[in-house]
Amino acid sequence: MATQTGLLAQVLVSLVSNSADAIPPDRPGNVTIRIGPGAPGRACLEVEDDGMGMTPDVMARVFDPFFSTRLSRHGAGLGLSIAHSVVKAMGGTITARSEPGKGATFRVEIPEASGTPVEGTGFAPLPT
Ligand SMILES: Nc1ncnc2c1ncn2[C@@H]1O[C@H](COP(=O)(O)OP(=O)(O)OP(=O)(O)O)[C@@H](O)[C@H]1O
Ligand SMILES: [Mg+2]
């Protein structure tokens, strides 16, 4: 069975790879990953880039299966729709913020884990 950690890692890879695709090839770009508390009881993961950004009509469709603006470069248009399903199954939300030419930020919020870590995820609680 896929662990929650593994599924979240897949979401993160999807978001970072979209950010990399959105950086124009003629200049270096920045991708920032931010992790922290979200709304009460929720954990937040944000991936922000300073790439080409999106128009409102593209943004309205980014989570649709098979929607891609990079079909000529073999984008299947599945990354974000899968990420959306995964996050939704965890009881979370994924939202996008962007303006053309001003980069994009994707924000994932999921319920905070409670109790002890599941054995085999490779993570132990941080010492306090
Ligand atoms: N960070 C971003 N900046 C600008 N546009 C984005 C960004 N992330 C997603 N998009 C837009 O959303 C579309 C859908 O993204 P999605 O990850 O679902 O598919 P894809 O990247 O095109 O293909 P795949 O992920 O299946 O390889 C992209 O084609 C692009 O137009
Ligand atoms: Mg993608």
C-alpha cells in the first residue's frame, strides 16, 4: 500500500516539475518550497516559482484531467489532476495563485498527523 508520505512526495515532485517547466529557458529561475502550519489543525506545503505564471482561464482548468498547455512537449496533463485526487483523499485542499508573468504558487493543506509515526515511513519525531 502506498504510504501517505510516498503520495505526498509524488505531489511535491509534480509541483516542482511544473515550476521547472514554467521557467523560461533564457534565464535562471527560483523555486521555493515552504512547509509549516496552515489553518488550525492543518499542515501546509507551498511550492512557489517566478516562472511565466498563468492566465485566469488556464488557472481555472489546471486541475482538470488531460489539461495541458505543453502538449507539444508531451505533457499528459495529469500531474495536477492526480495531485488533486491524492490531496482530496487525505481530506486536504490544493489551490493555485498566479498572474501572467508573475510566477505561480500552489498551496497544499492537509490535516495534521496525530499520534506516532507509522512504522516504515523512515521518519521519527524531532527531539524537542
Ligand atoms: N507552476 C506553474 N506555472 C505555470 N503554469 C503551470 C504551473 N503548474 C501548472 N501549470 C499549468 O497547468 C497545466 C496542467 O499541469 P499538469 O501538471 O496537470 O500537466 P502537465 O505538467 O502539462 O503534464 P504532466 O504533469 O502530465 O506531465 C500545465 O500544462 C500548465 O499550463
Ligand atoms: Mg505537470
